Amino acid sequence: MAFPNPPAILAARDLRAAELEISPAGASANPASRADALLRIYAWMHLARITDNRILELFRQGLMRGTVTGGQGNEALIVPLALLANKQLDVASFTHRDMGGHLIWGRHLCTHLNQYFANAGSPTKAREGNIHRGDPANRSLPMISHLGAMVSNVAGATDSQRRLGCAAVGFAFFGDGASSTGDIHETLNLASLLSLPVVFVIENNGYAYSTPLSEQFAAGTELWQRAAGYGIEGLVLDATGDIDTIVPTLAAAIEKVRTTSRPVLIEARTLRLRGHAAYDTCDYLRPGESEGFFARDPLPKFRAHLAAEAGAARVEALEAELSAFLEECVTISLAVPRPTADGMEADLFAPSAAPLPWKPEPAAPAALNVAQALNLGLRKILAERPESLVIGQDIATYGGAFKVTEGLLKDFGRPRVLNVPLAESACTGYAIGLALNGHRPIEEFQFADFATEATTQIALNAGTMHFRSGAACPLVFRLPCGGGLTFGSFHSQELESMFLSMPGLKALYPSTPQDAFNALLAAYEDNNPVFLFEHKALYRRGRSPVAWDANYRDVWQPKRLRAGEFATFITYGEMVHLAEEACNYFASEYETTFDLFDLRALAPLQLDAIEASLARTGRLIVLHEGRRTHGFGAELVARLAEKHFSALKAAPLRIASLDLPVPFAPELEHAFRPTKEKIIDRIAAWMG
């Protein structure tokens, strides 16, 4: 069924503050133009209000599910701001209080209703919660429930726009409650440090769900004054007041950010007329507080002012037209079929892209270690791919904790090689924003262990992005990992099992310099978030020839290193070298050979060659450095045994580290990790 044509007034989605200007004498230079502008603002405010109210009714009738939250009382903030923004250039990430912003930024009202009905016409294919919509293709970034984590995405996408030559401004919204999160602090600091043109808006409605301001902040705290701590401008706005004050205040702030490329923090004091969500009983409110909210409601006040200035009949006719349009849209959306599960698994990852047009260089092999091979790969990417950049802590002048990025700043400059502050979550969210807007960032974590600080951004935001919004999110996370160097519990972990239990993330784990070079190129050109696990003990463990390899994408497949008959032996990372030594020992001492595979790609798993081997040998050995319980080897054994149980001649053998934190002293770490001797002993006993 075709969508109905919106009322003509909704064709205008922009506003200039000058349209409302009044002379010092109190007269408008162009009364007709001013009346049109006021009617335009009111039309969007009224549509947002009646849409929120209608959605609440439909939810209470059982026709909508999930969490229904409304923006009733927030319209006088979000509508003028969205109208003032440049929808062709700017970036926004609206929250669940911002119906007016969602409507103005784009897409037909039916599309928004389809999202709430979770039907077959939902823009997220009914895979995402009803309020978690966005329009990434038009720089309206999708919302996640971890509200503080959204603002860094705006910072990254806005910076991407600026890098592309667009005079864009970002709009990052969060509530008084979310202002307490670490992500907000990290992003405000990052935006100030990098001079990112972002308008940060605190939608302060007095409550974080049921928690009042008095239980969130110390007495006397003014949220807008926090801006001074970041060296940026802050201001407070009464978003329940006069439109003739709200519009010029917002317009001036936006224009200042656009021209100076400096962020600003606005504390907008607004209202939440219907509680946190549809199920909120509001019994935490003080006597008379709700009535006080409705007395301050800006919409009826604005309506009365508009009726006096433009004529009551004109306002009433507009309201009738908008109400009829809404009801027609509801009728159409109710008739849309329910969604099906078709294509869900196929849509987990963004489709593979064609190989990038890499230059066949370096043609002559050079003897390099893994760290040098990665540096060579980064240089190739930065030299040949203008959309690339490398970010991380201490990666610039210092060259990274393990010197993998050494010399890159000197050769490619700060815009491409970017030191960032100690803020893994915000910096990862910033990288996600860049990736959503056409850049391809490579983020180095000093140690894999520190990636846990960015778990929400990695696993719940980047990893789910394509499934829930259809947007590609191409970025590489470089994770120096693994033990054996006596770095202790917080610098030695193998985290592949933890991260790869989350959907939507890919992972490569090379064991040789050539594979490290190939893996970096393959990860870079993938349209999804990709982990590149780099074992620290391999960075300088010997050298071997590295050159351009036209088959670099083969790194997504396991590589057979030894041919044998007794068992199929799977491993990856540093353990590959120990496994090769063990295979040599058994061939020499026992005249026993193994089919040895370097897995290389941990996600998605490509096991066809390994399955063929297991069907032939009937025995399985899995070796990995991570802890045994819930370790990655358990997944490998489960998948292979499920499919080939009848072909097995013996129980599979898993060799892994102890179920302990990584100990510090070399003697203790030696006892904790697999070693050549322990591997040989375990296999010999198993062969027994």
C-alpha cells in the first residue's frame, strides 16, 4: 500500500532564525514569513506530540510491543534544533525523547510507525527495538540503550564529514542520567582535544527513570558548567519557554560551532510529561509535581501565542490536517504484514566487497619480523587508501607500545596517525562513527586486555550495526595479546573466546610475518569490524620473507602446515610454532604424523578442509593459549564432534592454559601456559 502524501507544510524541514526576527519596536520585518515559520515549527511539534500520544495508545491496546517511551514535553527543544540543522551535511544521534528530530531528519511517518509495529516494513527489518531507529545513510546514527555510548559515534562521524570537506556539525543528545556515564566525560574531552564541531545537548528533564537530580548530583551542581572543565563553552536553555528565545539561542550556538569547529555543551531544561516509559507508574513524583510539569508544557503556550499571531482558524485547520494524516498512516502501517526470519543469519555481516585495487608492492621480498610486517602493512594502507587512518594511545611520536607504528606519524602526519587520550570506549565509539561515514579506521589497543574498556562499543554497537541498521561498519581493532613475556594478568590475556561469543565480529590471528601482512590488508578491506589478534611474543620472533601476495585473502582460510595420518591437529597464534616442534618430535621419535592446521581466521570459521582431514584421520587435537574452560578450543571441538562424531576413533584432546588469571613470575607463567614439553606429554598420554 502506498504511503499517503504528507501535508504540504511538512515539505519544509528547515528554518532560519532570521525568519522569526522582530525589530526593536516589536514588529516583524515580514509578518507573513514569520507566521509561516511559526506555523512550520508548530506543525512539527504538534505532529511529534500526537504521534507520541497515539503510539502510547496503540501500545496500551496491545498493538505495539517492547519499550514505548515518549518525547511529550521535549518538542520545543528538538523540533527547532532539527529544523535549524543542515540535514544534507550534519550528523545526529537522536534519543527516545526526540520524535520530532526523527521525523524532521527524514523518512515518512509510516516508516517510523512500521518500526514501532515491528512489521515487515520496519526500516530495521523488525530486528531492533521500536525506539532504536536511525538512518545511517543520512547520518542519523542508530540509538543503543547504553545512552552515553552514542555521543562518541557522533564525534567520529562529524570528524569524518569534516575530513571529507563538509562544514558539518554533530548533534549528540543525552539525558541528565546519562551525563553521569564515563563515555560522556571521555567524549567531551576527546571532542575538545580534537576540536570536533559537536553540539552536545543534555536533555535535563529532572529524572533518570525514577532517580531525581538530587540523587544524581551534589547540591548546587549545574550540568552546563561542566563544560569549563573541558575548555569548551557551556550554556543553559529553558526549553519550556518562548520559541522566540529558544530558536535564536540554538541558531547562534550551531553557527558558532560550525564556524569555529569548537564543541559546545548545552543543558536544555525540558520536561518528561509521561514518565520514563509506558509502564512507568510515576509514583516517585512528589505531590503536585506532575501538575506542575503540565503547567509548564511549552506546546499549549506556543499554540496560544501562534493562534493570536497567525489566527486560530489557521491553527485549527493545520491540526485537523495533521491528525487526519497520522490516522491514515496508522491504518496503513497496521495493515503491513508481520516480519519473517528470512535472511537474518545472512545479514549478520555486511556483504563482502571486491578486493581493493592494491599496488603489487613490495614486489621484492624483505626479511621481516611480525612487528615489521605489520608496520609495512600499515604504511601500504596509509599510502594507498586515502580513507584510512590509524588511531590509538602512544602510537604517534612514540610509535606504539611495541613500536609497530614507528615512523608513521613522521611520514603521514597527524590527521592520518592520531594519538588519542586514555579513553578506550570513546575512542572506539569515535572510530565507529568514522567507519559509518566512509572512513576505515585502524585502532590499536596498547594491550588486548584494555579492549575490555570498550566492550559495549565493540560488541554491542559495532558488532550489531549491520544486523540492526543495514549499515556497514568497516574498522580494524589491533590487539596485542598473549603471555610468555612475564607481563602479568592485565597485559597477557587471550580474549578471543570472550569477544567472539558476541555476534557480528570477525577475527584473524596470524602466526607468521607474511600472514600478519596479509591479514592486515584482508581485515582492512572487510566491511565489518575485524579483530587482528597479534601475539606479543611473535613480534620479534625471527624473520622471514614478506612481499605482496595476490592471494592475501586466503588468510581467511586455515592453512595446512604438515600432512599426516594419525590425527588432525588445530592451533593458531604463537602455539603454531610449538605445535610444529611437537609434530617434528613425534615424527622423529614415534614415526607418527599429524595433519597440522594453522586456523588463522577465528571468525567466521571456515572448517571445510579441517573437516575433510578429520573424516580421514578420525582423531582431533586442539591447542590454544587461552584458558581451557570456555576457551576457543571448546567451540572447535563441539562443532567438529557434532558433525563427525561417528568418524572419531578417540575422544578429542584439548590442550590449553590453566583456569587462572595469568600469573606474573616466569616460573608461574611457565606452569600456567602450554609449553612444548607439556604439549608432547599430553599428546603422548592421549595416544597411550
